[in-house]
Amino acid sequence: MKHRRVLACLAVPVSVLIVLCSTANAQMPMAMPNMDCQATAAQPDASLTFVQCQAMMDSAAGMQRAMSAPEGKRLGDEQMSCGQIIAEMKMLPVTGVSRERTAEGEAAAADFQVKYQTIQSETAAMTATQTARNAAAAPGGTAAAGAAMKVNMAEQRAMSDRARTMLQPAENRMIDASAASMADLAATMRTNPRFARLILLAGEKNCRTRGPV
């Protein structure tokens, strides 16, 4: 779930990214390069492949370098208010994440959420059915309870397979969209270190904004 929160944080417009990323972790873009992609990809049911993880870490490392670039700093930065930070960001000639990739990120996240909620609802219904089955089998003794358990286990395996089949493609789409958004944002931050600096300041101050940046 931690990786999914990071992905959702990055597959959004810059204005929304400021809100979500500052809430989740003000230093998140700089912390991400510490992720061990080999270990992450080797985990059972890993959310990220090594290639996906490495691409995102490369982008995150680029963000880190941009936010640390001395040419992005200005005297008095630490005293800036959120209003001043956002106002300056809006004046900069940057695109952040492209409209196309923003749209795909939002669509991918929405698609995953719908499928995830479907699985949650189906799992809850299955659990209720199995609870009733166990209660009905109880008076029949060990044999009846064993038969109910066998049916329950078969249903659980089928649900697990269904969840994997439904969610994995949706999650891969969300990951790819997030990686593309990160690449866009990293490129913008590399070419405009002042923008990168303002992103860092907005995150540190937990700024909130409405409207496009």
C-alpha cells in the first residue's frame, strides 16, 4: 500500500501534487531514491518491476538534484508564505506534468479504484456467505464442518485469482502513468531549478493550492 500511495501522489497535476505529496511526506521526492529496486521487485506480489522501479528512482534522483541546485535558491526563501510560493510558481513558464499524462494518471487511478472497490465488495459478500455456511454446517458435526471448509477454501482461492487478474493490469497501468508523470515533472524541474526549489518549499510548508500551476 505504501508504493500505491506514492504512485497516486505522483500521477497528478502539479497543483494537486503539492497538496498530496506535502501531506504524505514533505521530503518524499528526495526519499524515494533510497528504495532498493531489486529487493522491491523480488517481494512476493511486488507492485513494481525492477525496470519500473528503476525508472521512477532515476526521475526521483533528478528531482532531488534539481531541488538541491543552488541556482534555484533566493534570499528570503525560508520566510516565504504559501501564498507567495504558489503565486511565484504560477508566474513561471513551466508545464509540470503534461495534460495528456495527467489525464492518463487520473484515469488509471480511477480505474484501479473502481476495480479495487469491486473486489472489496465481492470479498465482503463471500465472507458473509461463508460465515452463514459455517453456521449452518455446525450442527452436522465434523464431517459437515469439513465439507463447508473445503468449499470455503475453494472460493477463497478463486477470489484470490480473480483479484489478481482484475487488479494487476490496472495497477500496471497506474504505475506506468505515474512513471511517465514523474519523468515529465523531473524534466521540468531540471530545466527550471527555481520551480524545483518552490516545489520543495511548498512541501516543507504543507502548502495547499487550487487551480493549475
